[in-house]
Amino acid sequence: MTMDSGVRNMLDERDRIIIEMLTRDARTPFTEIAKVLGISETAVRKRVKALEEAGVIKQYTAVVDPSRLGYNLVSLTGIDTLPEKIFEVANKLKEFEFVRKVYLTSGDHMIMAEVWARDGEDLSDIISNRIGKIEGVVKVCPAIILEKLK
């Protein structure tokens, strides 16, 4: 669900700072946010609750370093399918542990998936024998991430 323009227009500078701080670190204490904004912790708590209820803040999550878990290759993988199979393929991709994110796109590929692999051999097996064998997949185009800049 996307945020409608009414909610977007209701956000003030304090809300934007709260969002920015929580985006950088979802565990930022409300007391720290309150200090930055010059308001009470209770006021921050109310604003965060309102942002959650409006669907602006949808969830809190941890960012994991794949290499610390033994995944030394991360690939943004484009997947093209038969048009009538796109949703079936996307749903199948969501089931695989090595697929961390799945997006339907309007770009060069119908589906983009973030794939975590242990090494080149593992990625090759995933591409050829797992993703490539899903019924309806016609092309798989992995792009290995060399460095995350932002």
C-alpha cells in the first residue's frame, strides 16, 4: 500500500527527522530523538505511533551482513518469465531461503531478486538448477554486487 498524498502532506519536519533517524537505526531510543527535536519522549512516542497507524512506518527490521553468515556473494538477479507465469514464478522464488527479496519490475527484467550465495559455485547452482528450472522461467541474469555504497 502506498502512502497517499494526504498523509504525505500531513508530515511535518519533525516527522521527517523521526523517519530519517529510525531509518538509519530502528533501535534509536525515543529519548535521543526527543533531544534532537527538542520535544518530550512522550511526544516522540505519539508521533511514531501516528506514523505507524498511517502506514508510513510499516515495520522495523535488522540489516544483516551476509558475509558474516557465510554468504560471500550477493546477486541482484533479473528473471524473465512467460507472461502468464510471472506470479507463479515470483511466488516460487519467495519460498527459497537464498532469495532474500523479490520485486516485480517494469525495467529490463520482469522480476528482480536479491540472491545470497556462499560462493561462485553455489550461485551457479542456484541460477542453473534452482531458479532456471522453475516452470515459466525463460532467462536468468545475475549481477554480482561488488560493493554496497549506500
